[in-house]
Amino acid sequence: MGERTQTRPRHSIRLTVAGLLAAVLALTLTPAPAADAAPRVPAAQTLSPTVSMISVYSPSMNRVIRSHVLHPAGSPAGLPVFYMLPGAGGAEDGISWFNNTRVRQFFANKRVNVVLPIGGRFSMMTDWQHTDPALGRNKWQTFFTRELPAAVNKQFRTSGVNAISGVSMSAGPALDLATQAPRLYRAVASYSGCPGTTDPLGTLAATAVTARGGGNVVNMWGPPGSPAWYRHDPVVNANKLRGKAIYLSAGSGIAGPVDGRLLQNGSGLVGGNVIEAVALQCTTNMSNRLNGLRIPHRFVHRPDGVHTWGLFYADLRNSWPMIARAIGA
């Protein structure tokens, strides 16, 4: 059953319709690929003894996508991989784990390759049915479950054992990817996101995120309520997560010590308290579903936290022992 770490906050957050819309909105034609193309690494750069930048060609999107990779000095073979997806801007806006937290220091002495992709802005990290005039060709499920792992495994001679996490926009998609490719990941973490896609709150969140980037959500999975929306709903498909290490977290929407300096991180947004309260409601729904299916997981509901990198980084640190055990790091 789910482990719940929870302290009742002193104040409550009232989710008005106007406040909810404002909060969710704040979260938020390319050539066809060659038929015989394969993912590859056309460029790799060593930034320091423990940080590399790799460029991976994606056949499905017919373009090169960069990722920071954190690794032990010397890049020893046989290590597992932890994929950490970026938020709504896809790290293309400079707001990321790499730029806004001490993630490099945290993983410096750990026996794991940590991949921090740069791309996927406002895409929900999924395969879109149609090319979008504003967001282009999005085949992120294909990239994250097939192309990027193949390239990383070859480049870093990994063990082939993986975990994945998502934050904010990508938190629900990380869970979705784990249901779409159940044999690929042994652990999955969702930090401060909205896992569901077919309940009213989840549909609103997904629609608002894509709209924030100028995209048309109908190009993603068809009109809301279409079968694809249900195929990509981790709450609906939660049984496919059985057997994995699962970590869920969200703050209360009340600012507190965990947030640190709220404006240092690029996500100290107006309405950030309501955004996190929405994330808490969505994440609670996911935890309740897992509990109903008797799927073990850990759900951490903090007494503070208003959708800041301070909160996200605290939950990363808190989740790591569980993830490390699952992947042998």
C-alpha cells in the first residue's frame, strides 16, 4: 500500500475556477525522417570529468536532440541509467535540473549515468498524431523509449537497467512512458505534476500546457475523450506499473522552508501556490488508484512547497534511495 508522509497545513487552498485556469495556464512542418535511418550520436562533448553533452539523432523527428549526461569520472561501463525529463519549457528555456539545482553535486559520487534531455517543450513528452504548426513534429515517446536509450547504452556501455522521472509538466508523462514501455524502467518518479489525462483536471492541464506553447491539443491525441487520451492516462493504466518502484510527491501549496529562495529558479510564478495545490490533487488521485489496485508505492505530501525548484530538488533527494535500490546504483 502507499506510504503517505503528510502534515496538515495550517491554511487551505481554495481552488476557484478562475484560479485553477490561471494556475494551469502558468504550467504551461518538419520533413519526414528517412525510412532507413537509425538513432546515433553525431557529437559528444566532455564538459568536465563528470559531465558530458551528447547529441542524438532522432529518426522519428528527423533532428538532433542534446542531453547533458552526469557520470562518474572515467565513464565506467556497466552502470544503470536514470532519465530525468525536464518541465514545460523542455529545458530549452534554460530552466532545468541542470541549471537550477545542485544535481551535478548530488550525483557526483554515485554509480549511475543521469541523462538530462533538452527538448520536448509543451509536448507532454508523447507521440503526437499530427505535426503541429507551432510545436512541430513530436515523437517523444519513440525518442525516450527507443532512440535515446539505444544511443546512451552504446555510448556509455550501460547495464541496460533504467529509471525515469518527470517534473511538473513531465511528471505524468514519466508515468505514462513507464506504462507504455513497462520492461524498460524498473523505477519511476513523479514530482509535482498531474498524472491523469481523462479526468476533468487532467484534461484541462494537458490542454493548457500545449496551448501555452501555441500548440493545438487535438494534434496530440485527437479531441479530448478520444481513445488515445485513455491509452496515455497513467491513472487508468496504473496496473501496468505493478512491480516497479514508484515515487509520487507534491507540496501543499503553502510557501515554506523547502522552497528556498522562491525567485531563483524561474518557477516562482504568480499562482505557483495554486499550481502546486492542483498537482497535489492530481497526485493524490494517482496514489488512490494505486492503493485501490494494491500496488506498493510511496506518496510524499509535504506540509509546504509552492512549485519551486527547491521543492523539486528536495523530492529528488528523498526519492533517490528508492530509485537506487531498484536499479542497482
